[in-house]
Amino acid sequence: MISKGKYSTELHDGDSVRCVFLLSERKLLTARNGKPYAKLVFTDKTGSMPGILWEDAHVQTEGIDVGDVVGVRGAVESYEGRVQLRIEKIVKLSENEVDMSTLVLTTKGDITAMMNELDKIRSTLQSSFLKTLLDGIFSRPGIKDAFIKAPAAKGIHHNYIGGLLEHTLAMLKSIDALYPVYAHLGINRDLLITGAILHDIGKIYEYSYNRVIDMTPEGRLVGHIYLSAHMVDQEIAGMEGFPGELRLQLLHLILGHHGQLEFGSPKLPMTKEAVMLHMIDDLDAKLIGFSAIIDSTPDNDDFTAFSSVYNRYLYTKTYKDEE
């Protein structure tokens, strides 16, 4: 069995590297001087690390594809505010030669415990229609298993096995923390909780995630917002007596949860529950996204590299009381 070597989160500027990774991205490019090179991204269970290969890039990467297990030799360097691997040698390995459990990027949380916690929150719903709806969806063959494994994104936030479950549970906890503050406004908790559980469920079809996270054809052509709303509407269509107004408002929660038309929402949030769901969704995604970028920045840097996702530099320092 080949040793994994250091994990991506253990690598620092100046380190020499002999490690095993999954190859999650591969681009063969040509420099201005006409020399071919490769830009690569490697992952293991703790995170990801970009890499660059200058020497014999086409030869060394021939026969190596995204999702393959690779052995890498090189060094860690700082480039534009982020650490990356400067690769000297890359070779394809057999998955039988390594411990695959060290390579697949996975939530740090306990998946079983998180799903049990989500089910406990589900059990507090008062609406028999919403309870039956959720029971019906999660009892479909393969749905629950896919839900606990799926990522919530391809990059930046919750982009790992169990990410969708982790993101959904964080939203449910946030709802229950904030609900007492705004209950006097007539917020419907049952509707909000159900919307949070179902708003991203279409991501089980949007992404493939056996080893490396990628978009499926359904994800690229249709997207998870439609997939989520369609799944919910299909289930409601098979239920007797489901209130039309409840259906309308639940579908609106799903269709409006990205908050802005330019971010993919077919509709802007038009109800109190819809705007609250959007804000909580956005809060969790941004906090996890900020943390991922800051954590991948060299320890001595005050700012991250410029983030095209957030259109800003991020400050890396955390103030801690001296007392």
C-alpha cells in the first residue's frame, strides 16, 4: 500500500511534496513562449490544492484523466496569494495501491448523526400535508442515500460528500435560532423548514459525485432549482387534498431562493418566508465560502488572493481577546 503522504491542508509554502491525490481538474495550455504546460487541481479528504506542471506536461499527463489516483512529487509555492504545487513528476496509480478513504473529499461531520438531527427537526412540523410530502419524497428509492452523500456545490462552499446535508442542516438550525425573533411577523415555520429541506434537493441530480464532483447534463441544461421544484410538484400531484395556496408558496420558496434573477432565480422572493430562506441560504454559503478561501491562504498573508466569486480580497486575520 502506497502511503498517502501529507494531506492538502497540511501543506505549506516551501514544503517538499511526495503525496497521493485524486486529480479533479486537468487543463493542457500553452504559455506565451509557446511552451505547453498543465494546470491541475488535486483533492483528498481534507480539501483541494491547485498545481502547475511545466516540464513535459503533455507527456507526463498522457493517459491521466480527471478522477484518476495520482502520485505527485514537487514543492509547495505561494502564487498570487494562494499556495499551489509546482509539480516535478506525476504518475497514475491504481486505486488498489492506496487507501481511497484518504482521498475522497468528505464532510467533517458525522453523516448519520446529521441526518438524525435533520429528521428530528422534521418531526416537529405541525402540518400533516408537509409531513406527508417530506415522507413521500424521502421514501422514494435512492433519494435519502443520495441526499446524505451529495455535495451542495462544485466549488467554494460545501463542495464535498455530505455537503448538501451539512448545508441543509445548518439552515434548519439558523431558522430555529431566528424564528423566535420574527415569529410576531406571522412567519410560517412549517413552510420555512420544509422549504429549507427541499430547496436544494435537485442537487442530487445536478452533480455527479462518485469521486470527483462534476455537473451532470441535467445540471448544466436544467439546473437544481427546476429539478427541486419539479420533484416537489410531482409529489404534491399524487397527494389528495393538498392545499393549492400551500403548494404555490412552497414552490415559490424553491424558485426564489437564489434571491436575484441574475443568480439563477426564476422569481424574486415575494413572501416573508421566501426572503428569509434566501438570506439564510446565502449566509451559510458565504460564511463557508469565505472560510474555505481564507483557510487555503498562506498563514502569513493578511489578505487572500482576489476572489472573482466574491469580487473582493478577504482579510485573513481573526481577532482574539488577549485575556
